[in-house]
Amino acid sequence: MPAMSQPLIAEAAAISDRIVALRRAIHAEPEIGLHTPKTRDKVRNALAHLPLEWREGPSTTGLVATLKGGAGEGPCVLLRGDMDALPMPEETGLDFASKVPGTMHACGHDAHAAMLAGAAEILARQADTLKGEVRFMFQPGEEGYHGARFMLEDGLLGGEGFDRPLPDAAFALHVMPNAPHGLVGGRTGALLAAADQLHITVTGRGGHASMPHDTLDPVPVACEMVSAIQTMVARRFSVFDPVVVTISKIEAGTAHNVIPDTANMLGTMRTLSPTNRARLREELPLLVAGIAGAHGLTGEVNIIEGFPVTLCNAGAVDFGEKVARDMFGEEAFLRLADPIMGAEDFAYVLEKVPGAMFFLGVSHEGDDWAHCCGIHSTRMMVDESVMPQGAAYLAGLATTFLERGWG
């Protein structure tokens, strides 16, 4: 183990109680969306004793804390942790389970924020030896609210037209319950998909369910569209550039004997390339309008743009792999063979700053990690003993980059 890694790991272990306590406090009071003031205050209070410069923008309660190295000028590295929860109940039975009905940290953002706070504390202890600066991005609104984009637009990360440049590198770490205990994973290129929301309205003419011939029934037409969309994906798009379109909700009618005027569908569109993302936006409305028109109805499509593809820089992934292996051993890092079709708004940061997101396995040691409750499950669990490793890894990414750059 390189000499630089030993103090990072030891310091993370020394503050493990504080890392876990912050995670549990955030977990018990989850907040949704762009404004998470209780979570923000927990983070600031936990780090109030450190020599950090804090910035907060008008659009969100997101925070960027800057730690300036005392060893002179140098590069800038950004570390990010998200803070918001999901609108879903919790069924973990934990002593510190959510106290907010219908709201849960089921994606690990509580752990992300706590590990990032731990990294800030570790790095602050050696600030005098650092050349350059580290920015800690505590971000709300990742779960569909575009929090990273708002923080960029507010200038919290810097950039053209603001009072400081963008960072030279950016990294994020995401917990993964369905992965071996302590394993770090990543891949070059597309790590996560672009995600857009799909809303379809089929409009016909309602009437009595016993006389469908006197109506224009939108229900069977909507069902035909669901099948046709899957056929279009399978036959019009290459399997080597994956596309996923899922219709997750169909809503129509009010009674067993009434044919409704309209049927509404809700779904998600996942793509791994800008080309297929654009194609899908063009071809889906044509398909819907064509099927509806063939039956004498109308079909309208509304697509709400979501996050772009999360693209990881090849040099940044190589760098992260080396840091993980140097710190935790040769078996500590896994190159993921395939992307994951989930989405992540750290993609907005990676569009502007070279960097990467990595996954950290947080299954309990010895558990059947392949079949445990995963992210977005009401029973999702985190093995908190892995969290000091995550904090140390974030600190290691920062110190190594400030010392050596991408080399």
C-alpha cells in the first residue's frame, strides 16, 4: 500500500462514527427536490469547524465548500455528493428509519453526503500539504429535478462569466447495494443512460361499453401502441446502441360500463447516445399519430427532457482505477462491461469537466449481494462499515489529482 494511502484510510477509520452519525441523521429526516434545508444545515453544522469557504446559489439549497491548499497554487478538483430523497415509504425497520411519511433515502444519497463530508474532514487535516484546491459539491434535486444543472447555472462550480474557472477534474461516488462489499466499479464512456419522460394521450369518442361500434374507443388503441413501441425499439434501433422504452402507467375510464374519451400513458425513454435520443424523439410521435389515425383517433406525445448520458472520461476512469487499486488492493476495482440504464444528473457536470462517477459496493459482507434489495427499494440497506472506505477513496482521488494530475 503506498504511503499516501495509509493516513487517508486511518483517518477515515478514526472519524467513522461521525460519518455514520451524519448519515443516520440525514436518513431520519429525508427531503425531496431542490430545496433540502434540513439536510443542508446538517452538513454545514457537521463541517463548521473546518476552514471551508461556503457558497450557496439562489436556485437550490445546494452547497459548494472550497478547501484551499496551503502549499501553493495548483489544480482544482471537484468531489460531489447528492442529498435528496425519494417519494416512497420506508420498510427497513431501522432504528433511524425515516420519520417523514412517504419519503425515504432509498438511493443512498444520505451515504453520499456523509462520505463527502468525511472526505472534507480528512482533507482539511492535511490542507497545509495540498497544492491547489478541493471543491465539495453537496447537491439536492438529483432525483429528476436537475439539481446539478441548476448549480452549474448559478455559477457555484465556476465557469465562463463567473468569478472563478470550472474545476480541472470532477468525481462522484454512488453506493450500490447489489455489488460485492467494498468493491469499486466504473467504466469508460457511457456509464448511465439519458432519461426522458414520455406522456401519450389517445383521444377518441366515449360512450356506452355495450355499444363500442358507436364510439371511438381509445383503450385498445393505447394497448396497440404499447406493443408497437416495443416492436419499433427492437426493429428500428441497433442492439449495439441500446434503447429502452417502458410504458409504466396506463390510465383510462371511470366505470365498468363506460368507454372513455381518452386514454393516457406514462413512460420512460432510456438511450446511450445523443443520436438515438434524438431519433426516438422524432419517431415516437409519428408512430403514435399513425396508429391513432388508422383507427380514426388522435394521438399526442409530450416528451419531458431528462438527464443526458453520463459519459466518463477515459483518463479519469484509468486514474480512478489506479487510485482504488493503490489504496485497497488489486482486487478492489472492477471494470464494468456494460452501462447501466439508470440515469444520473452528475452527467451535467461531466459535460463540462473531465471526470468520472464510480460505484461502491455496500452489501453486507457475506450477503447474497446479487439478490438483496437494490436502490429505490423500500427495504434498501447500506452496510455502514463500507462508508469510511468511500470517504477515504474520495479523499484519495483528490490528493492524488492535486499531486500528480492525470498522470
